[in-house]
Amino acid sequence: MATEKTFVMVKPDGVQRGLIGEVVSRFERKGLKLVAAKLMSVSQSLAEQHYAEHKERPFFNDLVSFITSSPVFAMVWEGENAIAIARSMMGKTNPAEAAPGTIRGDYGLSIGMNIIHGSDSPASAEREIALWFGGELLSYERSVDVWLA
Ligand code: IDP
């Protein structure tokens, strides 16, 4: 299994509810490596590009208004199988169906405010990392890396 990078974002509801630390802590404890992070406001243009695949969906405008309504905490995490692992830690899209123990299962109530985003495939991860961070990623070694893969 190859080392992957994935884009993860604490959405406005997660930031407002004080869940940045909880999310970061879970990813750190899992063993993934943080290689980029920023607290930021999302422009209309960035929101529309990020959610481009949902452009025709009835909830697209609500999605864009929500993500631009208050700051988000954007991150890139690296590790073996990082994309699938981050998705499994997040839980299903609808918090009502997300298993307890997952982030959405433990903290969310509604599909519109489900706390966290994570890339769903290698192609999405590549596109989203380029969109949100360009080349602003760090590359560094941790002594613990030898105990993780
Ligand atoms: P994901 O975030 O689990 O990858 P996607 O299907 O890519 O799920 O949807 C993106 C976001 O759009 C979801 O996280 C959720 O907040 C919102 N969303 C998805 N489906 C619906 C819906 O049916 N109604 C309202 N919002 C939705």
C-alpha cells in the first residue's frame, strides 16, 4: 500500500462548535502526519470549485452558502492508505447513519452540518490538495514513522 495524501477540512459547524482540536487529535493519534493546515475564510469561487461535482444537485447553493458562512480549518494528512482511513474515521455522509466512534457518528446530527470533509478518492485528493494548498505542503520525517508502516 502506497503512502497517500488526503485533503480534510473541518467545516464551519465544526469550527464554531470547537471541534478543530478533537478532529486534529483523532488524526494525530491514528498515526497520520499533518503536512499542511490553515484556518481560512472560503470565497464563493473556491466553494464552487470545491463542490463542482455537485453543481446540478438541488442542495448545491445551500452547500456553497454554508461553506462560505464562517471559517473552515483546512488540512492535508499523509500516511499509508490515508484517503480510505480518513473516510472511515469520518463516517457516513449522513450523521444519522454514521457509526458511533466515527467523527460524524459521535458529533453530527444532520447531513447539511456533518462537521468534516475528506477526499473520497486519489483523483479527488490530488484535485482538492492543489485547489486548497497549491504547493504549500511540508515534507518531513518523524522518528515514529518507522513504527507505523
Ligand atoms: P461526503 O462529504 O461524505 O463526501 P458528498 O456526497 O460528496 O459527501 O456530499 C458533499 C456534502 O454535501 C456532504 O458532506 C453534505 O454536507 C452535503 N450533502 C450531501 N447530500 C446532501 C443532501 O441530500 N442534502 C443536503 N446536503 C447534502
